[in-house]
Amino acid sequence: CSFQGGSAIPSQTHPVNATLLFVYSIRPHIIVQAYQTNITGEMTAEVVFKTTAQDSSDFWQWGEMRGGTPALLVGDSYLAFFHSSGRLSHKHVITYVMGAYMFERNPPFAITHISPEPIFHQTFINESYGWAYKVIDYIVFPMGFIFDDDFIYVSYGKNDKDGWIVKLNRTGLISSLRAVQSKVVGSSRWNKDTGHIERHSYTLSSG
């Protein structure tokens, strides 16, 4: 199966170190696991964890949060960049913006922090490039990122025409994220020592 707008969680990280997982939805935060079902390589997938942010009234006000970059372990949490779109400046004009969020490194992978507003730089809306389309003024679509001790480098598509890199201060970005509380909606059984997630064990939370 393919997951549109999903972000892959790297399989080499500990403790969930043996399985490639995907973020199927950011809000609610739905994690799915893909399996090969037979020797021909056919794949299937199932939901393994689902959480949702409790402070939903002002969680993100710039359109539906959708996919973007893979999630990488930065410090002790996963970090990923997403996009959203909406009529932000005019009722007849759509704008695409970018944000960041962090979630727990262990199941159920609940969201812990999110950008309080879109990540913005003046070059995102350089007028010399013109509008992307007749009803879309500007598009910022994050695709991937790498990081070192000081900076985060995010590759993004600009106006469906170019590929750019934005350099962000690592400490500044992470400290700018707003803490959020999440609750568990459903989860699967998993082994804390091996990271193995038991198939077909997903159940809804009684709370």
C-alpha cells in the first residue's frame, strides 16, 4: 500500500528498530505499519497507534496538516515538517505554508510540540517569481531535511517550479515549538526490549 502525505519513521532508530512505520495522518496522529504478505512482494498495512491532541481549538489554524518530510530522531524526539493550505490572505486565494512538529520516540508516538504559526522567510514570497497559479499565490512544500549540532537544512518545493534549501537554527526552531498534550485513542502491543510491534493487536483505548 502507499500512503499519500505520509512521513516515514526511520527503521534504524531505537527502540522501534526493526520496522518501517508511516505517519498516515497528523491530526489525529495515526501510525501504520506495512507488511509483505507473500513471496510475490504484495504489501498490506494496518493501523498500530493512534493519538490526538487535546487542545484542539488552536492546535493549528492554517488549514489541514498534511505530509511533508520524513521524521528524523533529533535529540530524544522525532521531528518532521508538514504543509497546509488555506485562504489565508484573501477568500479567493490559496496559500501553502510549512510548519514543524515533534512526537515521542516510543509508541504510541504522541505529538508533543508544534509550530505556533507557519515557518516563514521573506524569500518564500519573492514577488519576482510571481504567483504559482491563478488562485494560488505562494507554495512552500517541505520535502526532506538533514541536521547537525547547530542547524537544520530543509529542502522544499517553491511554487511548483523550483527546489530550495532553507537553513534553520536548530536550537531556535525547537525552542519555538509549542508544547501540546495528547491522548491515546488506540494502540498495539509492543515489546519494549526488541521494539517488535505485534500484528493485529490494535485496540481502542477504554478512556
